[in-house]
Amino acid sequence: MSRKPRSKTRKLQLQSLSILGVVAVVCAAAYFFFFQPASLLSKTAETQTIPESSITKTAHADFPALFNVVETAEHTTTPFTLHYVLTGKALPDALLKDYIQQLKESYIQTADFTGSNNLVLDATVIPYQDAFYSFTLHKRILQQDVQVSSETKYFFYDATAEKFVTFKQLLNHEEDKLATIVALLRQTVEQNSQYDHLVNAFFMQPDYVPTWRDFERFTLANDALTFTFATNSTPALMDIPLPTEKINDLLREAYQLPLPKMANVVPADYVLDPTKKRVAITFDDGPSPTVTPQVLDTLKKYNAKATFYVLGNKVEESPELAKRIVDEGHEIGNHTWTHPNLVNLTDEAILDEYTRTTNAIIQATGYTPSTFRAPYGSINERVQNVVPLEAVMWSIDTLDWKHRNPNATVNIVNANLHNNAIILMHDIHQPTANALDRVLANIQAAGYEMVTISELSLYID
Ligand code: NI
């Protein structure tokens, strides 16, 4: 009790001291304001101050959860042009603005005031699912038009939770999953000569123990998780993408892609029986609302399984037929969107033909195709490298599209039938559907099972 008055006195003393302090600072500021010691102020302005900038913030054209920001300062010695991204949410934006502020400060501190400087920041946004974004902010500092430093900062943003997610959080803090990532990276480097610059990277060392900090530079997209690593040569940085199918299970459940099941009709417990003879019947270019239903009815009559290499645009027109193909136990395969000769297309156009078709099949059936056939069987090494599935050819061409004659179709199949044959027909021509009953009866009478391409591939691979 007795100590109370004493502490009160002490508080008063402290307050008066701090008032004195404030008065002193104000006086000093007034002195500088009115008298402006020229030498001191101008030096401060040139060497210490971040130039004034103008900021334009607009809604991001592609991603409604984000804003595009352009911040520019037109200054004679230390201008800058910064493109970056904001989220419109307090916490993530505080972090982003803090990064931008640090960037400007270090730029001014290291600027060379004997000549021109420039700071340029570029932003890239990569979406993942509906509400996740990887941002990369790429910084370049130039002095006398020569780049003196560059750096890329990586962010992974969860727009639903309004927060940034670290790689450790993405993998649910599980270190054994990090070891799997390292194993996948090593495998990628060892199997692809394009990553030769990384054979001596830190994660390739046999005694390397993975740490989360080594994997902060990543972007996650719907097709791949990509890491950026430094090399000891040119290029200084290299990206290694790990396909989503390989890493999806490693992600925390909330971040996993709802990947469709493979439309591979071979059951997991399938027992190989090499003593049986079998053929795979394939139907290309459909589905056709007028022909495919009859084909499916005839296959059902003989308990035969077939593979349908469908065109994406026709699946989009008749999704219920694509669904029926899968529901009745047949295999569905990708035969491109517009049936082009792929060898004449650019890599980008080939991938577009493939991806659009796979997406249409997923949309219609819930399954992703695990088999692909190139239109006209026209394939080369480049096309095959672009398309993620190996192109399947055929061994018996019925030429049904050409002669349009049921008897000819029946005769060609009979004359060429062999074990492990792949028979090519088209479920867009009525004569083919009309020939099918006899074709299947003959194949069955000759002792062959009629299986899908996936099932056949178990025997011929
Ligand atoms: Ni075709």
C-alpha cells in the first residue's frame, strides 16, 4: 500500500520527461522545416527516399478474387515499374505490401546515384482449381541498363480461407511426403536429359536430408506441381514439373484435385489367362446417335467388350451415348476433337485437341480415358511426345468407311482373324452396324474372346 504514491510520482516524472522529448523533436523538425539546411536535406532526398509513385489497382481480368496493381515512379535516377497482385483481403495484402515496401527500400539503398537505376517487377498468376492461385513476383534491378540482380518470390494463395499456404502446409506437415517429392524429383532428373544441369543439385546428393525451406519456390497448377531450382550453369534456374497425378495423393485433402477415375475397364483382380485367344474390336469417330446404339445392342447380345475411340465434339453433342458406352463395360478412348492429321499441327494445337476431348469425356462419363488413337493412325515422335497416352494402332483394317458394304466387312475380318488382333471399324456408318452381328458371331465361333484395348494390352505389352 505504501508504495503506491511513490510509483505515481515516478509516473509523473516519466510523463514530463516524454513531453520534453516530444517538444525537442518538434523544435528540431521546425528548425529543419524553416531553415532547411540545404546540404543535409538534399542528400537525404537523393540517397534515402523512395520516390513518389502512382498506383493503379484494377480487378484482375481472369481471376475475380484478385486485383492487378501497377505502381510506377517516374524519377530521374531511381524510377520503378511494379506489376503485382493484391487480394483485397487485409492479412494477405499486408504481407504482399510489406514485400513490395522491402523491395523498394533495398532498391534505394543499393542504388548507384552516379547514373540511372531501374526496378522492374512482373507478376504471374497461375490458378489451381477454383480458389487457389500461385503468384510469382519477378524482380529485376538495373543499373546503367545492365541487370545487376534478379529474384523471384513465390506465393500460394487460398482465396477461400483468405490466406497464404506454405509448402509445408500443402503437404500437411508430413515430412515423409517431402521425401517422396525428393524421390520424384530425382527420378525426373535421372530419366530426362533435359535436366542434366541439375544432376549435381542439392537434392540429388545421396546424403541429402530434405528440409521444407528447400522447397519454397513452387507453383501448383491443375496439371503439375513445379519447383524452381538453381543450376551452376546457364540457365541459372530450371523448373521441374511433377505431374498432378503423381503428387495429388501427397497433398493435404483440402488441396487435392478431384481426379476422375481412369476409364480402364480391367478390374484390379483380373487374372491373366494366356491360354485363351482374344481380339479387341475398336470403333472410331463416333459416337453417332443413329449408329452407336445399334452397335452397343449387338455387342451386348454377344457379351462382347469393345473400345470406342470417340471424337470430343461428338461426345459434347451426345454425352448420353458416351455415358452408355462406359456404363455397358466398354472402354472409351480419345480420338481428338476435330479428327485432324496431328503431324501437321503445332504442339499447342495437338495438346488442345487431346485435352478438350479428354475433358469432354470426363464431363460426360466421369472417367478419364486411358487410351488414345491418332486420326488416320498418323503419328510421329513429336506428336507422341506431346500426347500423354501412347497411340494405339490396329492390325485388321475393315475399310468399312470406304466400301460401306456389310459383306465386305464380314469377309475382311474372317480372312484376317488372328490372336491379339485389333480390329478397326467405325460406328458412324450404318452398314458397319448391320455387319456387326455376323462379325461377332464369326469371332465367337472361332473361339476368340472380345476384350477392350486395356485388357488386350495386358497380353501384348
Ligand atoms: Ni478416325
